[in-house]
Amino acid sequence: MKKLLLTLLLCLFATASHSDHKPLNLVPSEMPVWCGLPADTEKYVRDHNYTPISISFGRVGASADGEVVFASIIYINMENDQLIPMMITPDGSQSCLIYITFNFSLNEEVKEQFKEYIK
């Protein structure tokens, strides 16, 4: 009986299923997010020596041709190895610092490609 249960458990955990056509069960979570006026979030990143390294746009339906619903800017502070993603609404009414992380490091391949821009 033990062998049967052990075999069933192993089969259960060893079986992986993936399907691209089923919706994912993604839900909002309690993430550390600080929101306010764009002038205030911009002041925070400027006062703490963050540098913007990228900008991209979120679009309706996660579709490349969808309407823009937010901008995302990634800021880094290489002196303190910190990273902050910021999201801004299209009308500029609200801006959010999504999180602040420490011990930031770049993938070595990326670092090589962008070495002229990195200290």
C-alpha cells in the first residue's frame, strides 16, 4: 500500500502540464507599491540618485497594437545596487513606484552589450 501511495504521489508531482490556450489564474497581490503624483515620484527617484534605464508601454489586452494604458520606467542606482520600476498613467495623473529592490546586478551578457553605458 505504501508503494502504491508513493508511486501515485511521485506521478502527481512529476507530471507537468502546460497549455497556451487556457487562461492563467493570475490575481493582484499585496505588493509594496507607493503611488502619488508623478512630480512626487520623480522627485523621489531624483533625490535618491536613480537613473532611468528603460521605458516601455503597457497596452490594452497586452497587445502590441492596443491602446497605451501605462508607461513603465525602470530606474537604477548603481552606487547602491538598487532598482525601482515606475508606472505612470497615460494622462499623467498618477505614478507608482512598484517596489524598491537591493543587490541589483545585471546579467553578464546584457552587461557586455551595454558596457559603454554602465559604470
